Amino acid sequence: MKTNTYRTFFKLAAVPLLAQFISCALWPAASFALAASTATYTEAPEEVVIKSESSEDLRTKKPPLKVKADKFESIAQSLEADKRLFLFESADFVSFSRNHPEKLQSARVIKPWSASFSEHAVITFYPLRKFDEVFGNSYDDKKAKDLTWTLSITDEEGKIFQKYSGSGLPPETISWEGENPQHEWVRAGHSYAPIYVFITEDGTPKTIIGELVKFTAIVYQKGGNLTISLDSSSLFGPNKSARVLDKQKGEPLLVAAADLIKRRYYNTPLRVKVFAQAKDLAGPQAELVRNFLKTSLMSSENLLTFEGLEDTYSQQRTDIILLNK
């Protein structure tokens, strides 16, 4: 009986000792708290609650995806200006201020003065070449000292527009800027004939006519205005009386004028002046030119004005005047 009593006492005493051992062994390592139990030593604990000391919460929701995108990316390139349009130079256009010496001096150009104008040598004549066509190489400087020569540039009515003269052998070249001593400029669409006269020592004149000079468009600076003068027969037909622009000659000529304005004088105020046989014809023609330029230049209404004036047939023309100074 004593043996069984000792065994029972040992079993009852081992329960609290085991609980204390488990509590001491687990507390430092995991920092868990054991809830107090109201059970007796002869009963197992009813509930054990384990609480974590971490303050972070687990989240399962993903943050929104942020992707930067340009909504105009697909059309951005088409919105850029085509800079090639502003660098275009039409071969049909003649400018008194443009400098292309490589064209003027090239032997491959049959009429170099008709190709374009340079800043200094506008129209070049060759009197010595014409002199050799008449006399050959029979004259040298000493023998030609008594010779005289003249170069007269005449208009369509036979009037002298510009004149050069001298003695002895004529020079190899004469450069002319297109303006006479009265400060008048050559007119677009009109022909000018160079007439060479060589007078020998015995007073015998030899006359030779050079190739005609004619341009459909010219540009010149006069005061504070840059004038682009166009041939009305190219714009409105041979009689200069059409009320629509000529498709083959007129529109390309205005395109060339618009290209020059875009390259150098964009957003410059301009005025279109058309000289026609009657004012009621000149007005609609001027409006046609103004509307064409407005569309080509994409200019606002207040930058372009127009005016129609009456004039004689020889003076009929279309002037685009820019206030550039």
C-alpha cells in the first residue's frame, strides 16, 4: 500500500513541475504568453492562446500600376512643321538679292543671266565677244585706240532704258543690276534688247543685236519695301484679262513667290497690287492673288491686303509689296 501511495503522490506532483518547465523553456526564445488556466492539477488546460507581438499586417491587395504614356505619341511626328518647305527655291523665280556665283560663272549654263541673279552681278553682257563676232581678231589695243562703242538696252517701244559707252576695245563683261539712272527697274514680262554699236576709225558703224532679256518675275528693294513684281500675262493669260489663275503658268509663279516669302519674310505684312485694263477687273484679280497667298502662307487676315488699279497694257502687272524695313 505504501508503494502505491508514493506513486500517486509523484504523479500529482509532476504535473505542476512539467508546466513550469515548459513555460520557462519557451518564453525567452519566442516571446509568447501562456494564458492562465483555472483547471486543477488533475485536469488538462482548457485553452491555450498564443498572441504575436508584431504590428505589421499582411496585405493581399496590389498597388495600381502606373504607366506614363503620351496620348499624342502616334501623331506627334505629323504635327511637326516640314522645314524643307521653308528652304525651297524655285528655278522659275529671279531675285535681285540672291547670290549664285557658281551658276553665273558656269560655262554649262547657256544663258547664265537668265538662271538667277546674284547680289552684285545681276545681268552680264559680253561686248568684247560681240566685237570679235564682227571684226574677228584683227584689232589689238593699239590699233583699236580710235574705235568707239556703245551698248544700249532698249525696251519694247525702242526707247533706251540704259546705255554704256567707251573708246578702244570694249570690256569683256558689263554687269547691270536692272535699274536705270532714273531709278526705274526693269518690268516683269517685258523684253529688253541689248544693241551693240561699234564705230571704226573711219566712222563706219557696225551694229549687232544681242539676245533678248526677259523675266516673268523680279525682286527689288526700294526704300522700306521689297517688291515682288510678276508678269500678269503669266498669271491671267496672254490678254491679262482672265478672272481665274492660269493653271500652267500662273499658279507655279505664285507658288515660287510664296516660297520666297516663307523662307525670308514669313509673317511680314504684304499688299497685293494688280494693275489691269479696268478697275473692276483689277480688284477681283488682286483678291485671287491675295487668297492664294493667304492659303499658301497660312497667314492671318490682317497681314494681307489687296488693291486693284487701272493702267495701260504695257504697265499692267502684279506687285506683291512687303514692308520688310
